[in-house]
Amino acid sequence: MENEIRPFSFENDEVLCSEAERSAFLDTDSNVSDEQVHASLNRIKKQITRGSHWGYTAVENEVPVGLILVDVEEGAFFVDNLYVAPDHRRKGVGEALMRHVLQELQKHNVEEVDYMTYRFADGL
């Protein structure tokens, strides 16, 4: 099944974004607190509000299943977060999100994207 890709919004995607942030914290600290996740979500909200972050959400049957957030700094674009809900991994969701962002960047004549891969949930 192909997922719908739509612009990311906290109104519709806060739960999924919270899962993504909690997962990122768990990479470094198994004692992640709700306050840490909340602070991280507030930081992302501020960045999106001021236009330094934007992203897309993959949706299946009207349920958000993956997200990608992009950071914009001085004309450079960085993939800040790529997250797919555990039950939807290995089904092409992350690839679809990445391809969508790359297509959007091409529309804006961006020729280079930096990214850092620090974790694959399935141990790859």
C-alpha cells in the first residue's frame, strides 16, 4: 500500500513526533523523561514557527506512520529527523519520505543535502 505524503503539522502529527523524539533520546539515555521529550517538542515547534524547520508526514489510512523533518541553515538543508513507526518499518515509508523531500529540494534548485545516520532501529 502506498502512503500519502503531506506537509508535517504539529496539529496532526504531535503524537508521532513525540514518539520520534522519545526514540532519539533512548539512543543515548534509557531514562528519558517526559520533560525532556516535551522540551524537545517545544524546540521543534519554535523552529517550525520561525521557518528554520519543515517536514512531511507519511499517512496510512489517515494515521501518521512516519515523518521527516528538515533543518534550514544559511541556505543549507539537513535531514534532522527521519522516523517511521515500528509497525511500518521495512515497508518503504522512510524511502518514500526521503524521495519526497529530495524532489521538493530539486524544485528549489538545491543540489546538495547533508545528512548523518547515527541509528537504524533494526540494527542495520
